Amino acid sequence: MKTQEDVFKFLQEIMAEMFELSPDDIVPTANLSKDLDIDSIDAVDLMVRLRELTGKRINPEDFKNARTIQDVVDTVHRITSA
């Protein structure tokens, strides 16, 4: 995953699949809990999936302050670019 756009598209696909969300609802400004109903258990499942797909170790602390899809995109992009 080279660009933030790549990360966003990837995230949109796996979140739509995992959480049965409409890709149209998965936008950068969407709040994970308020708009998408993603709870802490869902977040852990997502981190496991991201680790499997990126091959990178993902520290839950990295996502502690993630509130929106863009926050997750920024964090995943930073991890995969390192």
C-alpha cells in the first residue's frame, strides 16, 4: 500500500466485508463508533485483520486515539510506510 488513497480503499473493502457496512458509509470523516457502530471488540478484530494483511505488527496503542476512518488510514499508512 503506497498511498493514503490505497490504504483508504483497502480499509473500505475490509470494513464493508467484516462489519456488513455500505462502502458509501465508509468515508474519511465517518466516526467509528457514532457513524459506523464500531465498538472496541470490532476494533480488535479489525487490527487482527490489518496485521494479517499488511504483515506488520500493529500495536493497539497506535489506534487508541483513532476516532475517524481518516485516523485509521493515517495510522495504517504510517505503519506500512515504516
